[in-house]
Amino acid sequence: MIKGTYLFLRCMIIIIITAAVIIVALATRPETLQYVGVKLIKANGVEYSKIEGSLLDGFTVHDVNYADAVLIKTLKINYNLAMLLNPTPIIKKIRVDGLTVISKNLPSSEKNDNKLSIIPFSISKLQL
């Protein structure tokens, strides 16, 4: 009985450690950030010229354009991956350089039928 429990716990610990190593390895790869950029950012109508960094600690997006209404030269987001697992995720820093908002080009709420739900989060430092 004890031997069976020990073997089960040992296997579970090995599986958890292996999964954690795979997740961290994927989060540090630039290709993973490119994939997320295409699937989440560009799929929601946000265009950009270049994205760099990693999913592990933060990334930088260059030449952001949302509906020709919000233009950002550089958007830098820094976070601690462990803090994103909180009930209210905490982003360390958001830095925006070259922000331009053209109000007449902003999509109206009537045109916006996107049912995207955004979870609440906290920002420690915001630089505009």
C-alpha cells in the first residue's frame, strides 16, 4: 500500500516538473510570442510591425495600429509570470511611446459586436 502510494506520488511529481519545464521552455521562445501575436493580437484587428521579447517576463510591440484610431510607436509591457496567476493579475509596467488617438476613427459601440471578455487586472506603473 505504501509502496503504491509512493510510486504514484513520484510519478505525479515527475509529470508536474516535466510540464513546468516544457511551459517555461515554450514561454521563452520568440516563436511562441510571434504565434500569440498573430492568434490574439492581429486576430482582434490590431496591426503591428514587429513584436519582440518573451511571454516569460514581458514584450515590446512596435508600430501598433488599431482601426486607424489608436496609433502607438512603441508599447512595452513588463510582468512577472507568477503574478499573472493571481485572482487579479498584476502587470508591473506598461510604457507607451508615441501615442496618438484619432477620436473620429474610433469604432462606435454599435459596430463593436465582439463578445471578448476581459478579466480585471492591476497595473503597478503606467508611463505615457
